[in-house]
Amino acid sequence: MTRRPGQDSSPQTREARLKAALRANLARRKAQGRARAQEAQDDMGQGASPQGVSAPQDAPGNED
């Protein structure tokens, strides 16, 4: 590995970068989880089955 001028490779800098990357990753994963939960909740409110597969419109019991 070659060093570039002006690049600080001290352990503290590396740890700070890793900590920031982990924090950003965690925030992104939490946002994805919230979005998926909201999407699942929206789907449940529209009459979809718990597996996410809706019943056919001409199925017995779907008389409006």
C-alpha cells in the first residue's frame, strides 16, 4: 500500500472513519426496516393477506 501525501493513517483517524461508517450503516438499516414495516402495514390495510398475496377477485366470499 502506498501512502499519498496529506493522508493521515493514524489509528485514531481510521477508528473515527470506521465508527462513522458503522453509524451510517446502522441508520440506513433502521430506515430500511421502518420503510418495510410501513409498507407491510399499508399492504395489510388494503386487504392483502398476511403473506402479501391478495385473494383473487372472483374467489368465493368476495361478494360485494
